[in-house]
Amino acid sequence: MEKIRWKMRRKSERIVLTLVFIVFAIYAVTLMIPFVWAFISSLKTDDEYYERVFAWPRDWLFGNYIRAFKEFTVNGVSFLGMFANSLWLTVAGTFISIMVTSMTAYTVAKYDFRGNKFIYRLAIFIMVIPIVGNLPAQYKLIMDLGINNPIGILLLYTGGFGMNFIILHGTYRSISWTYAEAAFIDGGSDWTVYWRIMLPQAMPSLIALSVLSCIGIWNDYMTPFLYLKNSPTLALGIYQFDVMQQYRSNVPIYYCGVLLSMLPILILFVCMQKTIMTNTVAGGLKG
């Protein structure tokens, strides 16, 4: 089928598409070069890394990755400890962020109340304000309240606005209210309508946004750097190694830690890339 469609295109279209493919293929290769170089460097000894930076390893030391689990530490927290901190923060932060945003977007999209349109416009306006503009006030508030700890920091993910709000607002707006009216006739409550009717229909959008949120929180080093210095995540640990140069004496071990920290989020993206790219707008009457 694809071959038939390709042959049906005009010659000029095939030339343009071929050129575009070549350009994006070259771009993709350039993106992979740093990762390949880091992988090759991670299999060397420290002396070999400095002597033969761009050469292949004399001996492929895969044992460096085992050493990384033992030696890659920051503030007394091991690699596995930082991995655990990243895992629970990513899972809990993603769940809280997506659920709070989903409830906010659903309420604004489906209920007519005074200030409805104002809240939507305010959410768009907030996106225009640079993040660094409110960082000093946010930092002072967190420190004054004394919630700079692993549990209290989850409050930062309960904002309910941002791009996720805009996307979910459009998703819920596209779902027909007829479903809710039928549930109300059968005695369903507003809570029942949300959990059993609206939420399942918005699930494609929720899953896609959850994956993107996971990637963002996993790679976030600024939040742990400001508030969780005693409970470092992998992103914070890698950042501190890079800035403080604690591993200047063994760079290959540092590269092992970097690549290992990428592995979980890379697997997640590979498994869920189709979900992210597909149309996340659900709803509409069937039949």
C-alpha cells in the first residue's frame, strides 16, 4: 500500500520528500553521536580516556557499569539510592500533577460558573510569565513553610495549570455532555460522571501527558537541587558530579552513571512513543 501511494506521487513530490528524509536522517545521526561517544568512553580506563579520547577501547571494560553502582555516590547516597529517589518522585509527582490538572481542566471545561472564562484566560496568561520570574518567591515560600522535604515538595506539582491544562481542557470540551446527562438520569453523581465516564474517555490524553510528565520530572535537577539536597535524585547527582568535578579522576565511571540514568526514561519513551504521537483527543457520540 505504501509503495502504491509512493508511486502515485508526482516526481517533484518524491524528490522533496526524499530530500527532507535525508536531512532528518542526518540530523538524527548527529543526535546519536554524543551518546555513542559517551558509551565508548565509558568502556575505557581513566588513563586511556585521556590518552586516546576518540579511539576505540583497547579492552571493553563492561565492568565499569558494575563499578558505577558502587562508586557513583553523592552526599553519601549511592547510585541505587538516587535511582529510588528519582523513581518515587517521578511516579508520585506525575500522578499528582496529572490528576490535579485533569480535575481542574474538567471543571473549567464542563461546568458553567462565574469566572469560568477568566480562569481559562488566566491559565494561558500564566504560561507567558517566565519561570525564573517566580522562582525567588517560590523558594522563599517553600523555605518559610518548612516543606523542603520529599513529601512536602510534592505540593509543587499541584498547580493544575500549564500546557497540560490547555490540552486536557480541549479534550474534555470535545467529549459530549450527553454521556453525563444519561448518567444523571440513572442517579449518578458528579463524581461518578467524572471517574466512570469522562476520565476513561480522556485516557489517551492522560497517558500521553503522563509519559511527558515522567520524562520532565525524571530529568529535573533544579527542584531537587533547591529543596532535596539531602535526598538527591539521579539528575541532581549527575549535575553535581559535572559541576563539582568529583569524578575528574575517573571519567569513564561518570559516563557509566550518565548512561544508566538515561536507560529507564529511554525505555519508557520507546515503548510509549506511538501513544505520544497519536491523536489524544477523545470523545464524541458514536453511531
